[in-house]
Amino acid sequence: MSERFLYMFRFCCDPGFNDQAETAALLRYVDEALIDDVAVFANVEELNTGHMTLEEQDVYLSFMRSLAQALAQKGVTLSVNHWHSVMHADLGKTMGPHAFRPMVDRYGKKASLCVCPLCKDWQQHIARLYARYAQLHASILWVEDDFRLHNHDPLEWGGCFCEEHMRLYRERAGDPTLTREAFVEGVLKPGEPHPYRKIWLDVGRETMLSAARAIGEAVRAVNPTVRVGLMSSVPHVHAAEGRDWHALLRALACGQKPVDRVHLPAYQELSPSVYLHRFNMVSMLTAAMLPPETDICPELENYPFSRFSKSLRFTRFQLLSAMPMNLRGVMLDLYDLNGNGIVWEEGYQKMLRESKDYLLRLTGLGVFGARRKGVRVLYSPRSSYTLHTPLGRDMEELYPHECFFAGLLPALGIPYAYCDHADLSGEVVAVSGQAFRSFSPEEIRALFAHNAVLINADAAWTLWDMGLGELAGIADVRWMAQNGGEYAYEQVSNGKCYVGREKARASAVISCSDAVDITYAANAHEYTALHDSFRRRTAAGQVVVDGRVLVFPFGRFASPLEIPPMLLTTLRREILQDMLDEVGFKGCMTAGSPYVEPYAFEHQGSQWLYLVNASLDDASEIVLSGAPSAEAAQVWLSTLEDSFRLQASREGHQTRLGFVLPAMETALMRLITSSEEENA
């Protein structure tokens, strides 16, 4: 693949229906939209006939060969987007001429089309299809996101609990009489994980690895250069099926460089701020889990495929805001999958052309491949092995809740970076959910000894439950239910003035969350306290313990991706940034306008910030807090053709840069310190 930023265009054509007209349209489109690669769909969505036969594939192969020749004359590569592997859902179809073993859910229900990915007949068939695609000398052969155990309607959650899988579960459990019901009960057992949990996750990861190897090895036997890429879904759900990201991507790649089509979590338009929460909690976490050598080409889709679903402005916003993942390019899925072809009237081609120069300039600077800076958000790709389920009823209880701070911190102007290990020193580390359970007591003690640690309510409870509460000065802890009457608002109690008010308050009802009441045994510097509706103090709120542990008392969220709206206020931003200052956080934060979200990098001896304005308001100026004192900045603004330099002004602990960052636009900044000025 080229080192330039690639536009990769998913193209649906119905051979024999509109192929001649749409081929001509495509060749015009690649010029107008500056497309670098075309991924041709096969057997897709509305035109899907079930598991493809070789005869059906022959039709697509013939079309792809002719198209590849036409694209090559324009310097554009061809990729193949075979739309199904296991199959997304039954959709009223059956296996047809195939005798594949169906997927089975926890209740024993069999799919009519979705297959068990351990089925040898299916593995041989899908491998053969990909081997035949490999003869095209395409750039990438894509494996779709139905390559998973979960989300195969009409099954409950997914599978697989077929007899072959049950045989494996029984064999590893050492119990030939083990029933499906008893096995699932063990997998979901509340409290300390039952041994069945590990069996479920181990077999799940081995199942998908065996299918990945079948595809990767079949492709490599035919063509040593073509690459096999994966479209991935949501990390916390993949965790519940035991996904080993490194092994899986490398099995598909089979000696080539891995490539992943990371999910950009907005098929329809959202508010920019909500979208960026999800981007940080889904897309950025996926990128962190991939092998470091992976080419990342996220999927930008506007299902159900028109500007009624997503505007040009929001589509551009997704392009710009995805850059911190250090992209090789982006996969564009803009038009429907029923054979209509390219809809020129939508105008995407103009927006793509106008945006590409900025994407190319930023890519060429190499900043996004540099070391990320900020609060380290701790996670483990193996958290589903260790977390404690609360009720033991649903597979969703196996989903880790570890990315909360990756959603909250940037929204409050604080840069972050994911981290999957506890071997850190001199950092601020943010921990949520039950992430501590993935690490040994010795690792956790060292983490607290050598770093400042920010914990939310779930992490505080987990630490105490593990018998390690003393590390955060916790003598006792209990949960308080949201809207249960024990707290209604949070009030500043440290004597400081925030948002221009003494004893400022922030609401903590209705759209907030549960909270913890912690009894502290150590020196606790209380910033806020929780109060009930009768103005009575009921519990400590945000606290810094011994100058090194920051406690954010809210948690037990409804889903792994929830950021309760009540937690997003200017007051809470000022308090949390002040707490970070107390524990010695050295990062550069944003103040001023809401939702100016920073991504921080260290590149070529300088500090860089990529700012994304996820608000619908323009930011009239850029206000930095806690920054290394910057005298000036070099700025690449997404609305201008050339970069510019401007002087900074210092007011107290804040640095101000006098330029406007428009709504839903971005800016890359190199901060220039006084020492850099002297050496220039």
C-alpha cells in the first residue's frame, strides 16, 4: 500500500444489471473524489443469496478482472469486499446447497443461515473463495465484521453452543454429562469467575483463530503479496467472546502486514460531542488493541445511505476527527447496496476532494505515529476472563467497563492514551470498571507506588473488594443508588472559587449515575461533597488522597459506552483539571469552549496537540491549561490551505492562542517554548 493517505471506496454493482453504466460512473468518480482504491462488493446485503457458490463467485470474478484493468490505467488499486463469512443474520435464508453446521445459541436454538465458525466444511469453503479472489492480485481481500460469535439474529446473543462446541466444553471441563444450561450458568456465575468462564473464552478465541488461519493460509498459498484485512466491531463485545486481537489479525495476514477496518461508531448522524465519546471509547480502543504494525483504515458509513442519514458536514467531521488513530486511509461506504450505484446528487465527491489535501498534509507530518501523551487509561484485552458478573443472567455481563475515562477526559479538555500494562512510572493513570482484576496485587501496588491514580466508583469498589483499599486510603465503601434520595447535588467544599462562584454546585440526579460513599483512613483532600435535597452533606465527592490518588465518585453505568450527561459541566471540568494539577499532571489541557478535545503527542522534540472541536459552536479562541509554557504555536487549521504561526499570551496558569476553531473542524498545533525560540 502507498504511504499517502488513501481514500478506499466501497463499490456495489449488480453484474448483469447495471455494471456497464456503473463502471463508467465509477471511473469518473475516482477522478472527482480522488479515490485511491476501490473495494468491490460481492454477494452484498440486499443482493445476498446466502453462502456464495463457486458458480456465483465466477460472475463477480469476471466483473472484477475487467474493472481491475480499467482502474489500473488510472493508478487505482482494486480490493475485494466479500460481504459475508459466518453471515450477519439469517434474514429468512437457509444454507441452500451447503451442508454447513449451523450456529447454536445458549438456549439450543439453531440458525438457518449463520454457521458455526468451527465447521470444517465451511472453513474449507470460505478459504477456497478467498483463494480464488487472491488470483485477482487485488490490494486487500476484506473479511467482514460478521466474523464473530456475537450478533447473529435470530440467535440470543450468538454462539456457539452446537454439539461440537459442547463436546469441547465437556472435554475441557472433564464432565461428559455437562449440559448446555449448566455450562452457561458457570460461565456467567456471579463473583469469582467459575472455571467454565475460561473454557468459554479460550474455545471462542481458538474457534475464530482456526477460521482465520484457514483463510490466511489459503490466500498466501495462491498469492504472496495480497493482504487480508478485517472489519472489526466493538471491543468490549469482542472481549466477551475471547478475541485475541494480535493473534487474529496476524493469522489473517499470514506473514503480510495486518490491516484493520476499525468501526467508526455512527452509522447515522449524531451530535459531534456524543460521536466523539463513542469514537474515543470504541475506535481508539480498537486501535490500541491491534498489533502495532497494523495499517488502520476505519470504515466511514452513512447507513441507510443518503444525506437523510448523515450530512456532508458530519461526514467530513468523521474524516478529520479520526486522524489521531494514525491512519493509512479511510474506507468510504456512502451509497446503497442494492445496485443503484453512485448517486451524484448527494455531493460526497466534492466534499472528499476538498478535504483530502488537509488529510495528506497532516499525514505527511508524521505526528500521529509519534508517542501519545496524556492520562494513561488502563485496560486489559483479557478483562472478560477476570471480571465479576453482578447477576449471572446475560452474556452482556461479560462486557468490560474500562473505557469510561477515555470518553470523559477529552470531553473535559484532558488528553489521554490507552495503556494495557501496569508497568508505569511518573504518570497519571485512570482506572474504571473492574480493570484492576486483570492485574496481580504486586502490579497494582507498584502502580500506586510509582504513579498518581485516578479511579471512578467502580474501580474504588473493585480495589476495596480485592482487599487493596488501603492503596487509595479506603477504609470502607458502600454504593448509593441514583435518585434514591441520598444525594441530589455535588457542592465544592475546599474553599476555592470555581466557575466564578463560592461553594459552586453541580447536579447529581436523573441523568447522573450511582455513586459511592467512601470512608477514608488516610489524608483526604476533599474538593466536593455530595448533598441530599435537604442540604445535608451525605458523602465525600471528588477527593485527592495523600496527594496521589484522585477519586471520582460516580459509576455503575448502564453500559460500557455511557457518559452520563450530568457529569459533563464546566464546574466538573475545572475541578478535575485542578485535581490533576495537585497530583503533578504535566499534560496540556484545554479550557474555555466546551468539547474542544485534545490529543497530545511528542514528536521531534516538540509537544503537539490535535484539537477537535466537537461542538456546534465555534471556539472563539484556544485556551490551554497546565501546558508547558508556550511562547507561540505553529497551526495547521482544517479550514485553511497553509499553516500559520501566532504568538501566545499567558494569563495566570492559562495560555491563550488567538484564533477561531470553527465548529466540527480541527487544528494541529506545534507548541513552541521559549527554549525552542532561543534555539531556532
